[in-house]
Amino acid sequence: GTMVKSVGVVVGVAACLAMAAAELPSCDSDVEKHCLGEDADMSPEGIDACLKNLGEAGRSDGCSLYMRVLEGCAADIGAGGICGDAHMNGETMPCLFQRVKPEDLSDACAAAMPKKEQGTGLADTFWAKGKRMLTDEEAESLNEDDRDTYDRWVKRKTGKKSSKDKERDYAVRSQKKAKATAAIQGIADNTAKQAIASGASKDDVQAKVLAAATEAAKLEVQGDMTGTLKTFTKGSLNDIVKQAIAKADTRKGEL
């Protein structure tokens, strides 16, 4: 069957394949160790039978995986299969493991492939989507090497800030906050004016203005692309509301 032919093909290109990809499964070392020699049957069929006779226990993990993959992926490496041509050229494993997307393999083939282990390192977990600052708890959970990498990155990212940089950051933050606060105040003022003019009760006015200010604050924070604006506290929003109602009240008196 395909199995027989394939092992023969692979032994033929063993040398160049071994150079190209140490991590791809193969039976090369098993063939050398157990299936070559003066009285060995070195035909593809003989080698195949020899590998099968070794059994799981006698074969290397890589070889057992190799045989499992060949069996499971028979359709994929057969004529017309996604790796059919590559298989004829002795590039079966590079095709199955490296060139083809896992979702393009047949179900039987995908099932035979080794499960990709989820790494537990920094790059596989907290930084999987890109580098970012970690919480203290996350940083605590790193192993020594990753912690070292992380600390160095943090130092590069934050340690170079001179006091001038810090002053500038603070100025930018303050300016942003002031601008946003003014925008929220404007919305609160208008809401208060309308609510009082409509003759709403004091509690109603309070609720309407607070709702408008809260919504405006949320939009300001969302619209800030740099992440400099932090959320507005209840206290700061209440101050804005108080001010808006006081202004509207005095204006009403003036009308």
C-alpha cells in the first residue's frame, strides 16, 4: 500500500530531509538502527515490515508519529491529495506539517497529527497578542527567565523617562483632562438649563444632568485613542452636575 512505498521513498531522501528539518517526524534513525544490515531485507516492503515489527515500544516517538501520520493522511498524500505531489517528491512531512494549513487537511489526517501544545511561557500567554504591561499577579506567575525578559522590557519602556518627559506627560494628561472636563461641563450645563426650563423637579433635574454627564464622560474616555484619559470618578462628575445646576438656577433667576 502507500505505507510501503512511502517508507522506501523517505529512506531515499533521508539525508537531505534530516538536514532540512530536525523537528519533523521521521523513521530515519530507526531504519538505520534496526532495519539495515547484511541480512536485512532492504526493499521498501522489507523496511516497512521491519518498522512495524518493532512495535510502539521499539520505535522512537518520532517514527511512531511518522507512521501514524502516513496512515491517517493516506488520502492527503495519495494521487490528487493536497500533498500528493510533495509525497511523490519525498517531501511528505514538510508538506503536511509546514506548508498546509491544519484546517485544509482531511479529518483523519488532522486527527493523526500531534496536538499542538499550548505553551505556558510569556510569549504564549500574556503576550500572545503583543507585548503589554502585566498586573502584579501576572508578573508573579512568570518563571525566572520570562520574568527577566519582562523586567528588562519594562525598564526599557519606562526607565528611560527623564523628569522632563514625566513633566510633559503630566502636562498632556492635565490638558486632556481639562479639555474633556470642559466638554462634559458644556453638555451638563445645557441639560440643566433645559431641565430647569421644563419645570422638572429638583430630583429629576439632578438625575437628567448626571445621566448626560456620565454618558459624555464615557464618550470622552472612549474617544481618547492614546489611553491617557482615565475614567471620571463619581465625585468629579457630581461636581460637574452641581456646577451645571447652580449655573442654570442663577440664570433662571435672571430671566
